[in-house]
Amino acid sequence: MSEEVALNLLQLVALTIPPIAVLIQMLRRSENLGWRMRKWSFGLAITSVVAFIGAGISVLVYFIRYANVPALLGAGLGLAVLGLVPFALFTGILYQDHKEEFGP
């Protein structure tokens, strides 16, 4: 049962990253938002990605500790979680770009 919950959590992470990317793209194209709202929007996006990284790490730790997952599968899960880090960094870079263009 716990393994099913962990797998469902991993699926949730995988399904929610693309909509976050689309929302960031929409934010970049928006011309009617003030700097304060842009700042909040990027903060929410980065917070979301960081939370998903944390969720992925917790599932990975669970699988390694309690589910006796083979090392190769554990490495694959680790790489999947690690793959979210560049996305978070990219969001931070976009924030800096927006700050230069729209910020105070």
C-alpha cells in the first residue's frame, strides 16, 4: 500500500511540472502585470518546483530504505529528481531577466 502511495506521488510530480512550465511561459508573455505581481508569480513557481524536488527526494529515500528497490532503479529515480533542479534554476534566471526588464 505505501509503495502505491509513493508511486502516485511520483506520478503527481511528473504530471504537474508541464503545467508549471506553461504558466511560466504565459507569465513571460504577459504585458499587463506589474512588477510586484510578476515577483510573486515567479516566487510561487520556484516554491512549487522546490516542493516537488523535496517530494521526489522523499519518495526516493522511501524506496531505497523500505521497498528494496534495485540500485539501478534508485539511480534512475535520483536522476529524475535531479532533473528538476535545472528547471528551478531556469525559473530563477527568468526571474532575473524579468527584474531587469520590469523591476524597480
